[in-house]
Amino acid sequence: MPVPVPVPQQRDVPAAETSHGGDLTVLVIEDDPAGSITGPELSAAAGTRVRIRTARNLTEAGRLLTDDVDCILLDLALPVPAGSTGAAPAAAAPATASTTAAAGAEHRPEPAPGRADELAVLTHVLRIAPLHAVLVLTAQDDTELAAEAVRVGAQDYLFRGELDARVLSRAIRYAVERKRADIAQHQLTESGLRAQENARLERGLLPTPLLEGSDLSFAARYRPGRSRALLGGDFYDTVRTPDGTVHAMIGDVCGHGPDEAALGVELRIAWRALTLAGLCGDQLLSTLQQVLEHERQSEEIFATLCTVDIAPDGRRAGLCLAGHPAPLLARHGRPARLLPYEDGGPALGLLPRARWPRRQVELGGEWSLMMYTDGLIEGRVGAGSSQRLGQDGMVAMVNSRLEQGLTGEDLLEAAVAEVRERHGGELTDDVAVLLLGRDPERIRRRGRSASRPGPVSTAPAAAPAASAQRPPLYGP
């Protein structure tokens, strides 16, 4: 009869991760452990130390089952005591984040009809030891039962009549490695599903501009700094209110984590709701600051913001800056320039009773207005260089592209691509850029097209020029 081994301290590590070519611990559960192969026999066959613990029933097995057990050798002929199919024994290893997730997410198939009683001991063991490799012992003429045990969740089966140290040693090694592979595959699948779900959620949280009925053109580019993320701490939105005013906003929450991204979404949604409710300028920003103060995780979190409200005729706008870089205005036939920023207020969340004055800006008849976050101007001007692009460098870059005749989507695409190229690779900060424009010639063409009579059609109406679509993402 094998010498009992003292139960070691429980460890916060899944069983399938505890042995990588080292010692093995096997828990044998059968009502006649005296007939089992001993530890020295297995150690000699396996070429490594094998420790054996023996249990005569499931209650005793529950006390001996700890995280350092690598494999369970279970006799399917073992009777199931009444009431033993309930909750896991109190002596089982404490649940951890990893073990709970794997055990809760693992959905094993039910035994085939008529096999439930024969496999009751196995289903009980699988329930109390979801992260342990399990080998089942059965009679040689029970091939179908053995195969059903593997389908239900065991890693392998052995026949009692063919049991020897060499076969058992190989089966234990195989079962442990197969269980480890199963856990890794399960975790990989769960990770992939979570990534897909997060991507769908983040994509749904990106803004859809509400510009139906507006004569203004719209383009945007967005790239989060977080690896494999679709949403960062930068945020923006554009809506047209019933009076014809077009409101645009762009902002940046300090930081780059998921909490900052979530706060950015909350601020964007709050801005849209407040704008549609009729708020503007200082009143709107003061209310947004209250939202930020209630929703932020720390008092050190703040957000910069730039808002513009463009009059229905498109020739003038109101500008509010809350610690944010000033927009870039390009008028027809003139170089692009930064709008005045001397009257701006502090970032949201810094001063409890701050004020944000609204400045009137003349836009003219034909113009383009570019709003951006600091991720666009903080890129390096060359690989390995410490000098940043800055606002002056951005203005020069945009003017160069305007001289090439680029506008709209093409202008943003070229500008962002050049910033990344100068930086020498992917930008580390979030980047959001939006471009609003007014082209009187295009407006006249649209007016003539709309007034020209044509055949009556039952087809759906074409989308307006400023279509309500989410901007494309770029980068990996």
C-alpha cells in the first residue's frame, strides 16, 4: 500500500500550469487503493518523481484535492455516496479570478441517455476539479463507456487489466499536457470573443455626425493610442440644431486607458444632449465640467475641449476654448492660420468656478475649419528627434497640402500620413481630426440639381452631402 503523502499548502495556480517537466502529483480515487501502482514504480517509468495520494471515496478525495495535484486517476466503478453530487467540498482550493473564469465558462456535454448513472462519479469529479487532468479506469469490456467518459470531459481512459507503470506514466503525461492545451485553447477563445465584443461596443460608441440639411462638408479621422483599441480618450461630435446652426466639438481626456476612453464617451454624449437642449458657450461648458467632476475616477483627471457653433448662413462662428489647441482656418485664396486663442479658459476639471468666454469669428464665404487634438502636433519631426511638430509645423504642413489642391478627406488623409511618417512610426497618443468646410460653388450646384425637374421615382432619396456616417479608422 502506498505511503500517504502530507497535503501541501494550496497555491493560487491552476493545476495544469504547475508541472512543466518536473515532479508529478497524482490523486488516485478508488475503493481498493492497495492494488494501485506505487509511486516508486511510476517514478522509475516516468523518469521523474511521482507522488501518489490515495482516496477511497469522493469525500476523502475532496480533502486531498489541491492545486498541486496534476492528474486524477478515477475508477468509474466507484460508488457515488448519497448527497455527494452537491456543492464542492469546503477543503477544495479557493476560487481565484483565473480558475473561476475557466470553470464557469467551461460547458461540458451531458452524458448520453442511459449513461448518467454510470458516469455520475466522473461528472462529480469534473465539477469539483475543472482545471485538473482526469484519467478514468474501466473494465476492458466497457469500451463504449470509456469513450463516453472522454466525450464528457476526461482526458483519457485506461483498462484495469492492462495497467502497468509504463502505460500509466505515459497516459498521465499525455492527460496533463492535453488538459493544459484545452485550458489554453479555452482562454484563447474567450479572449477572442471578448475582443470581438469590445470592438463591436467601441465601434458603436464612435460618433455619427447629425448634419442632415446642412450645406457644410464634413470629414474626420480618428486613431486611439492604445494598442488594439478602437476608442481612446479623444472625442468629437458634430450636430445641426433645428435653427440651422452647426455645432462642432473636439476634446481630449488626459490619459490613455479604458477609463479615459469611457469618460470621453460620456462627455461627448452629454455635449450632444446639452447642445440639442439649446445650451451653448459658457453655460454648456460649465455643465460639462459638472459631468466630468461626477464621472471621473480621480480629481487629477481633466479634459480639454474646443467648441464652435457655425451660424446658419455659414459665414461666422462662435468659438470656445477650454485648454485646447485653437482650430485652423483656411479661407479661399489665403494661407491657413490658427484662430485666436488668447481668450480661452482652463481645461475642464481644473478650476471649480472657471469661465469660458465665447469669441465671435468671421469665416467668410468659402473656408475650411480643421479641429484637432494634441496627438496630431506632439509627434516628432523625425525618427530619434526630440523636436515635436507643434502648431507652427502643422500649419506649414497643411498649407503645403492646400497648395497641392487637397481638400476634405484627401487633405486629412495626407496630413495624418505625413505626421506618422515624420514621427517614424505609429503615434503614441490618441489622434482625432475633423474638417468642416463651406464651398459656395458646390452649394449652387446642389441647388440647381435640386430645382431641376426630373422623373418621379419611388426609390429612396439620396443621402445629403454631409452624410451621417462614422469616420474611418486608420492604423492597426
